[in-house]
Amino acid sequence: MKLPFSNKRAAHTLLYITEAKTFRIDTDRRGVIQGEVEVIEFRCDTTNGIPSVLDHIVENSATLGKKVWLLYARLSTYVLNLPSVQVTGVEEAILEQALLFEYESLTGQSIAHSQLAYHFVSEADEMSSYWVNLIAKETFTKIGEVLKKARCKLGGITHPGGLPFLVSAEDASSWLRIEAWSNSFFALSKNPETGFSMNILLPEQNQNWQDELDHWIVDTGDVEKSEAIINNKIEYLPETNESYHLTLDGALIFWLGLWADYLVKTDEPAVPLLNVRRKVNMDLVYMLGGGGLALALCVGHFTWNLYLRNDFEYQTTRLTAAEKDIKSAREGVNNARKQTNTLEKKLKLLRNNVTVIPAAMKALQGRPMQLLASLSKHTPEDLIIESIDVDEALHIVIKGVALQSQLINQLASNVKSDFAVLGWRANAPTKTDLLAFEKGGPWEFSLVLEDDGLKGFVEAGK
């Protein structure tokens, strides 16, 4: 049951979700915090649990803001490096698919059902670095459904690490910050010579993360300002000028305010925000995967491989287009051939009809007279035709009597060819002996003519 709360709705809601609980702040349209920080006791051990957290908040907390931003501490996040010459000037969709393949090569995890967001970080030693966040498409869809049901719009989902500026209010030309999260460590730095850079270390995948962090600090050199953000991770961290503990009695509210202010006021935040994006072309992902694998095996000859890949893509595009044109032309020819055959059959039928139909009509008009004429011509003596009728089946029935049985057969045989020309088929006559004489006879008979219609005229005229 939903609890009663104030009807006034905030412009924005920021939810910082950890494994054990969620912290919520609401802001106005300028990013200024309204009210107190709300703590929601609800576990969320994996990204799959985010929709359940949102359902719980919708049902048991005040109405969410019109736009909702999510910071999840265990979100899959990486810094991926690609050769600069490979990604310079490419379309956004192709770059995203190349990053997906690089993620699959690095982690061994399938990319078929992943939603990805990325942001360019820096370029050094002819390699471009990108910060990427990933989430399962099914989970992302469920998040959208929960927010839509609550009449909210998703501002974006990202990792709480990586706020791209100093947490302290002091201005410094060079600085570094180390952030300790539940399953990752962020290392950020900025100086006038190399600009902004970032590294993400994952202890679960890298046992030497502490050594790499020490080397990173040495490589970064002296800076004017150094900071550390500590969540709930108790680990060795190098000494810094400032340390911020994300607790209610520590720097949590201040830090959440910085995130809210940055996300609300910045048109294009320098963080990878997971949001509604167009569908990724998986066929192109695997095509680029083949090129990426060849590139990894031939690092020493990178430029030549790049040329081959670009040429292959160009030729593939041309051949694909040519194949489509050939297929379309072949289908057009087949359709034209079928239409031609159909028209030829219709034309042949029309030509036959021009010849047959007038002759048939003329013959039909003259059939009654020709029937009588044929009977008059071929009726033997001692045979009398008593009636000519049409039965229920529309057959012509000729009835009569004859003194001798063979006279009936003679009549049927004589008129058969005449009636065939007229479109009638003469059946075998039926005879009945009336037994009026000692030696039999006279004989009553019935001769049935079946009408073959137009078919009978055509066959008779062959």
C-alpha cells in the first residue's frame, strides 16, 4: 500500500543505489536539493535488482521527480582502449559496436544482450580511451517500464564513480583523485600537459590492482591537489590531501549535491549515461569483430591491416549492393516471364474463342432443326419416334417403338456421328420387349443424348 505524501512533485530525483541501501535526494529544475536525504533499506546486489528497488520506492516513498537519475555502485564499468586511427571519424553506431566487441574480447562475456553507453576520455600513444557502462537490455527495459508506470522519464544510469572535476571547491591546474567502490577503484587525474585521464581497476579481475595503482600515481607525477573518495570499501589507499567518506555524517550529502547539480545543469555530461538508444546492428558487430581480431594479431603492422579492413568493408559494401541489384533484376525477369506466360495463355484462349464461339453459337441455333433432320434421314422403316423430351438432367430423350430390336441399334449407330458434331453424345439405347407377338416385339426404346456443350463442339471440330 502506497503511503500518503505531499502532492508537490520534484523536477529531478537522484537515486544512489548500493548493495545494502539506496539514498534519495530530490531537486528543483536548477539542481538545488529539496528536503532531506531519504534512506531506503532495500538490498540490490546486482543490476538485475534495480527494477525491484524502483518498484519498492514507487510503492513506499514519495512521488519520484519528473526525471530520475540512477547511480549504481556495482554497475559494469570499464575503460576501453582502441587504436585512434581505427576510430577517428567513424560513425557513432560503428564506434559503439567496436567498443562492444572490445568489451567481449576483454571480459569473455557475450554482448548480444547488453546495452552500452560510452564517453571519450583521452588520447595517448595513438590509443583512444573510452569510459563505458553496460547493463543487460532486459534489465534496462524493466527499469524503463517501472519509471513509465510512475510517469517519470529516465535521465540516465551511470556508475557513481568518475565525477569529472575536483570534489573540493578549490581550483587547481593539476589534480588527482582515487575512488574506492565495492568492486572497483577509479583513478582520475588532470594536468595542463596531458589533460584529463581515467583508469578503472577491478580487483575481482586483477589481483595486482594495488601495484598498478601505485604505478599510476608515480606516472601521474606531482599535482597541486589530491583527493580520495571512500564508500564502504576498506582497502589500502595512497595518502591524499583530502578524503571524503560517503556517510550521512560525512560527505555523502555534499557529494550527492555535486552529482545532482552536474547532471541537471550540464547538457552533455562527460560521463557515459545509459539511456534509450537505437538498436545495435549485431551483424556489423561481428563483422567488426573479425577486423578487430586480425588487428590484435597484427599490432606491429597496424596501419597496413587498417587499410585492408577499410578496403574489405568497401568491397563488401559494393558486392552486397551488386548482389541485391542482381537479385532484384532476377526477380523482375521471373515476374515478367510469369506475366508473359499468363498473357500468352489468355491470348491463345481468346483466339480460340474468336473461332469457336461464333461457330458454336451458330451450331447451337441450328441444333433443333439438325436433330430432326438427322432423325428423319436415319430412321429405318418399321421404327416410329413417338416423342423428343428433355429430362431433369437436361438430357435429350428420344422415345419410340420398333418392330425389330436391331432397328433401334441401327438408328443409334446412324445418328451418333451427326449428333457428335452438334455437341451431343449418344448413349447406348435402352430397349423393352412389349411381347405383343409370338416371336417377340414390338420393342419400346429410349435413346438419351448428353449435352457436352462448348467442349463437344471443339472436340468434334478437331
